[in-house]
Amino acid sequence: MYGFTNLDINPSINSPTRPVEAINYGGHWLDDEITGYTTLVVSGRHTFSRKINDADLTGDGNMYLSSKLERLVIEVKFLIKTESIVEYNRQMEQLNIILSKPHQRLYFADYPEAVYTGTVTEIKMENDILSDVGTITIECSDPFAYSNDQIASGTGNSFQFPNTGINYGQTPETIIFNPSADIGSLTVSNGDKKIEINQGITANAKVLIDFNALDVVINEVSTLMNVTLDSNLGDFYIKDGDTIRFSTNGKYEIRYRVKKL
């Protein structure tokens, strides 16, 4: 048996006074915290650009070699309206304090379940007057947005992913497994991908597979040296309908975030 928990942000808790495309940057709703600030329009989401690596041919055209998605650039146009130069300076200073922090999570009121990670590279004002329009430029090195954490948990020796929109190549965030009995080794597999730990593991020990850190930890101690060289820590990709299997019964928790373009 297993359970599935969707930890997406509930859009119903948004303030009704926020604009449709209000931005939350690093946990701060700019429209709530900056007096006189109003988000006007956002551009750059739901787009992508792909860089192609190819080679010249003696004949027509080029030969395709590889390609990659380039970073995503999001622009937020906003209005800031104040009554005095003192107030204008104070509000712009507060805005700069929030936006100067690099590599922050951000999302928008109209699509809170799509979370980006980006850095503000420019704040540009049109006129530097008390009622002024400005543009915030945010560069996201990772062009994908992600859902908030999804957690699948249960007991047994397998879990099948439901149809939650896993359409792009991605690994889980973490897998935690607690075997129900002492075992001599543990294999976690998904199709032709596997992670094999050649080490004795006691019953109920906590086995953590961390796909971001590329590490395997048993009871808070790294055991990467006992993971076979052909294990797929870096490309243990999952998609809708896939089944993760464990070589023994136990309790599991699979944490993942769904990638979105």
C-alpha cells in the first residue's frame, strides 16, 4: 500500500488584492510588501530557446550533433507610485534589498505550482519619477519550472508513479527506504536503471538516496563507496507510469518535483 501527497501551493490562499501575475521572489510578495508597487505584466514564461551544435557539410545544410536548452529570461514590468521623493527612495531601497539576493525560488500568483529558480540581473526604471514604470529582469540558469515537492510513501517493494505530468527527463529528489528485515544488499531499480548497494543493512535502517548530492547515506553515514560503479545515480530518470522496485520489502518515501516548460 502507498500514499501520495501533493504539496503544491494552494492558489486559493492568494490575497484577492494581488494582480493576476503578482510575483513571489524568495518568499516575498512584492505587491504586498512594497507600498505603491503593482505588478503590471510578466513576459518570458512558457518559452524556451534551444542552442544547436552542428557541423558544416560540404553540401547543403549542416549535420546535427547535439543541442541544449538555454537559460530562461523572465521580465516583470511594474508600476511604483509614491507621494514624495523620500517615500520613493525608501520603497526602491526595500525593493532592492529583496531582489539583490541571488538564486532564489520564484513563482507567480496565476501559476503557483510552477516554481523557478532565478537571479535578478537588472532593475531598470524608465524615468526615476514619483510615479514610474520599471522592469525587473530575472535570469534562470535552469530553464525549467518545477512543482513543489510531491511525496509518495508506503510499504512494500514497489511504487508506480501516477499521471502527474512527468514528461521530461528528471530524477527524483530523494528516495528513503527502511528495510523490514536485515539484508545483505539493496537494489533500487526503474526499468533498466538501478542503484545497487553492496553492504549489509539492518532492519529499519534509514537508507537515503540523494539525487541532488549524488550520495547514498545509511543512518546518516555516507556509503557511496559500497554503491556499484554501474549504478545510475545521475540518470535514474522517472516518468509517468514508471515503477520503482526495491529488492526487498520495507517502508519507502519518494520525493520528487515535476519539471515544466
